Amino acid sequence: MALPRMELRELGNTGLKLSCVGFGASPLGNVFGPVPLEEAIGCVRRAFDLGVNFFDTSPYYGRTLSEKILGKCLKALQVPRSEYIVSTKCGRYGDGFDFSAERVTRSIDESLERLQLDYVDILQCHDIEFGSLDQIVSETLPALVKLKEAGKIRFIGITGLPLDIFTYVLDRVPPGMVDVILSYCHYGINDNALKDLIPYLKGKGVGIISASPLAMGILTDAGPPEWHPASPELKAACQAAAAHCKSKGKNISKLSLQYSLSNQDISTVLVGMNSVKQVEENVAAAVELATTGIDREMLSEVEAILKPVKNQSWPSGIRQT
Ligand code: NAD
């Protein structure tokens, strides 16, 4: 199936141009069920061929499995390193959190080995609400600056669920120290709380990555994985929205992804994909949005169903003092 190339968007002040749909590689760590290596290689190949140039992983996903598999998939592409952009993370691991300078400095070497790369484009402190934000400011980020100087990473990011972690850190670091933030589950049909933060982030010149447009699987026909932290009420509302779309011959995942993609201030929307079919569907959704726009009627019907749970989130992290 031949599709037009996907739109590229600038990421803050980095000079990077990211495909508007990014490849979230957490499923390659078997987070949403087993993915055979051949299927993973096929997904990454198809995504790249269709214009996806951004791949995001973490040592946390599948206890390092996602990084190892993504490394194999990228190698199998057999294209110059400059043709794809890779982001990984530090500070969150299968056995817990450690944002110390020593650990994150060791972490990047381990990640590069698993990914079979000489450098990553972006290294992000993973889910900083689980650490001390003051340590992130005074110790972790300065350690990442040294990694940047050493050429192991090109840009620095922070990720997490609560939105106030971003302002806390960005208000306390020198301008330009943090190049990008990754927010998840806050720019979808059920929750678009990230919207209010966008002017602040743009003012700081910080690039915006939005992840989990399908709210980690609750906005899909298959429904969420068993570990999903949403309340039963939120899960039920999303499943009702999915069923409503299906009854009209429409697809909730397509509508949700298109909703997330429709804000041009978001440089890339990271979707977790574990089959060639999903890759093709998600790229097709982006291309359709750019050519014919979103289905406004269906969107307002789904928004009405989700209104009672609008911007409902779940607790994440430790209490900061
Ligand atoms: P998501 O909202 O992208 O949902 C992924 C789920 O949706 C998977 O089960 C996948 O199989 C399914 N899916 C994908 N396309 C589909 C389609 N067309 N039809 C039906 N189902 C489809 O959630 P996610 O994977 O958690 O998030 C995407 C990526 O963002 C992650 O892989 C990761 O790279 C990144 N992320 C980062 C953080 C963080 O840094 N704290 C948090 C969440 C996500």
C-alpha cells in the first residue's frame, strides 16, 4: 500500500524535524503482550518506509527488552544513522528509580550498547515525579549536560504524568538546559490538560512531545491492558465511546490519534505500535487528517460521551516537599 509521506514538524529549538506520528517502542518490550522479533522488525521497517523517523524507548520498557529489540530493528533498516531520530530515557528501571548522576551516566552507556548506537538524539529523565525534583534540577540534568558535551546524546528531556513537574523544573534551570518535555495521556479526546501549558513551553523554547494518544490502550476496540491505572469509571466511558464509534462503522483509535495530531504545537505524537497493521492504520490516519481533516460529527459525539470524565487522570509519583 503506497501512502503519501508524513508531515514533519520542528521540535522546539533543537533543529530536529520529527514525523508527526512517532513510534513508541514500549510494546516492543512486550508491555501490551508478546511481539515476536520478526514482527517487530517488520513494524519498524514499515514505519520507516512510510515516513516515521522518530523512535522512543526506555530501559524501563520490558526491563531493557524494548531497547534491545529496537536496536535490532534499527540495525535491520540498513540506512544511515542520520535518517532516524532515537530517544531513550534514564532514571527509571525495572527495579525502581535512581536519578543520581552516577546512575544516569552509567545508564546511557548501557542503553547505547543495547541499542547498538554511538549516540541517541534525545535522553530524557523518565517519570521525574517519582524522584526528587530538586535532585533532577541540581544533579541529574547537569549530569546529562556532561553527556551532551561528550557527544553521547544530542538533546535533553524530562518526562512524566503530572503537568506541574514541568513548570517546577523549567522555572529552576538555565534557559536551554532542557530541550524537550514528553507528556503522556494529557492530549487526547478524554484529557487535553496539556493544552494550557503549551504557551508556557513555547515561551521557554521547549519542544513538545505528546505520548499515548490512545490513553495507553483505553481508546481502542481491544480495551486497556490489565495494569492500566485509570478508574473503572474512566475505562467504562472510553469503552462506551469505542462501542459508539464501532456502531457507526468508525474507529475510536483513528479518531483519537487524529485529535492528538491536530494541534500543530505538538511536534510529534508517540503511539505504541506492535503490528504492521497498526503502523499502516496510524500513518493513514495522519495522512487523512492532513488531506481531509477530522470527522467533526463523530468527534463531538465522542466528546459528549466522555464529558463526565473529562481530564480525569490518576495519581502518579511521590509527594514533593
Ligand atoms: P498508546 O496510547 O499509544 O496506546 C498503545 C496501545 O494502543 C497498544 O496496545 C497498541 O497495540 C494499541 N494501538 C496502537 N495503534 C492502534 C490502532 N491503530 N488500533 C488499535 N490499537 C492500536 O500508549 P503507549 O504505548 O503507552 O504510548 C506510546 C508511547 O509513548 C510509548 O510506547 C512510549 O514510547 C511513550 N510513552 C512515554 C511515557 C513516559 O515517558 N513517561 C509514558 C507513556 C508513553
